[in-house]
Amino acid sequence: MVPFSGADEPLVHGGDLGAARRLFPDAPEPFVDLSTGINPRPYPVPDLPPEVFARLPEPAALKQLAAVAAAYYRAPSADHVVAAPGTQILLSLICGLVAPGRAAILTPTYSEHARAAALCGHAVAGVRDIAAIDDATLVLIANPNNPDGRLLGKADLLAVAKRLGARRGLLVIDEAFMDVGPPEASLAVDIAGAGIVVLRSFGKFFGLAGVRLGFALAAPPVAARLAALLGPWAVSGPALAVGTVALADSAWIETSRYRLAETAMRLDATLRNAGLDIVGGTALFRLAQAPAAGELFHHLGRAGILTRRFAEQPRWLRFGLPAGEVQWQRLQIAMADFRNSR
């Protein structure tokens, strides 16, 4: 287990175009932001009545969203669903449900997991295998994983939950990218009687990250505790309205899954044609490897294309999906220029 430190330090994430412009001040605009794993073809936001902006969110609207989310995510009931302004805010609340002890994070993964656990007083360590969780009372796993798309089997995860349950621990499964994963791999159907909390992100698959909507799926006593910690009116009226419509739109959901899979394959071809190796990913992003990944990051940045790099893995670059043919052309030209300059 590798100890984690630096809970109070700011972390670097994708999507920061302000930082990109400071790093590449002469890059052409607009930037092509491939640094996130967000659907580039977002759900079409419906027309919203003015009162959803003018009034406090109604409890009935929150209950309706919970019911629709339970059906979409296959949670046992609406009582197992907690809606929040994004899953980010839920992380520290969930980590705080367990008395400070040892927390294990399956790495490499989303860096906020470790930071949230450390802020709640846990001694955090990264592990490379779930068999190495030792005596941890809190375990956080992204499944599918970010950035490599690693997908763990349900039987293995339930075995971890059983081990944790024997010592009143908690397994937190971040399924932010499960919308494009195999539905049967989700632990949402297994939360009723186990020490498991499943996180689901709305903004990534539906392409509406700015709405700030996410869910915790857990046994009703845990769900009720999280809802109490969030307090009233945690989710905005517009987010309630958009989420309720989008999560029930099965036609859009199925079409979007198919389109994302096709687009990811196109991205694979573009990256391989430029000499990169695909080492992981999901239908919302690809992780590529190259000896000159650092040079490529700066080359693309000067061309106004932002990718995601990793200080701990200098040979890696993560690519999100371009939005539209103009962005595809810019990426393909920049990649060809890089390869021809080698």
C-alpha cells in the first residue's frame, strides 16, 4: 500500500480551459477540449417553465427524480437513491460515514477519491490489487476506472464488500462511466443489504456536466443519512427537471450508447494512425501511450487541442471525443503534423 498525502493541495483535473490558455497563449481559438470524458453530443435540454428557476425546488420533484433514477440505474427503489449537486460533493460525505481509520484506493484512479478520504481523517493508501486492502475499513474503487477503463467483476467486488462488512466497513463504487459499460456489471442492484454505496454521475454520459447532478445509491438508512447531510434544496429546480426527463428517455439513451461506441472506434483509428498505442478507456475516452506523450501534449496544445496528461505516468495521454467534423479535422491534422515531424 502506498500512503497518500496532500489532502489540502489543489488537484489538477481536465476541462480547465483557463489554465490551457495560460499554458498555450498563442493557440488558435476555440480550444478543442479533449481533456474530459464527457459526451460531446449532449442531451437536448427541454424548455423549462420559468417557475423552476423562480421557486425553491419542490420535494415532490425530488421524489419523482429519485423514482426515475432508481428505474434507470436499477436500484431497488427510490428510497435507495440520493440526488445531489454532482457526485463530487457526495465523496466527502460518504467517507465521513466511516470512523477515521485505514482507507484503500484502487489505483491508478480519480485523484479526488483519496483526497476526500484524507479530508475525513482516514489514513489513505493506494493499492494495485483488491486482494491488498488489508485491514482497511473504507475502500473506494472506480468501476469502470478512470483513466484506463479497468472493469472489475461483480463477484470480486461483492467479496470485498463482505470482508468490509465483517468489520463494519464500507465499499464505495464510483460508476461514473458505467452508462457506457455492461449493465450487468453495476452493483446498483446489490446495495439493499450490504455495506455498499454506488455513485452515478449524470453529467458525463448525458453530456450536461454543468447541470451538476449526481446520485448515491445505498441501503435506505445510509441513503437517509446522506440526504440529511445534504440538507433541503440540495439539487436545483432546473437540474431536477432536466434529470427527470433525460433519465426516462430510453430512445435517446440507446442511440447515444451506439453513437459513442462508433465514435470511440473512430478515435482509436486516429490515434493508431499517429503511432500511439491504445492501452485502455471507455466509450467516452481513450487512454493512449507513447514515448513522446509529453511532446505530443504540448504539440496539440499549441494547436488549440487540450488532452489530459498524468504526471505520475508521463507516457500516457487521455483523449476525450471530438464534437463534430471541424474538431475531428483539427485533431487529425495536428496528429498527422506531429507524426510527420518525428
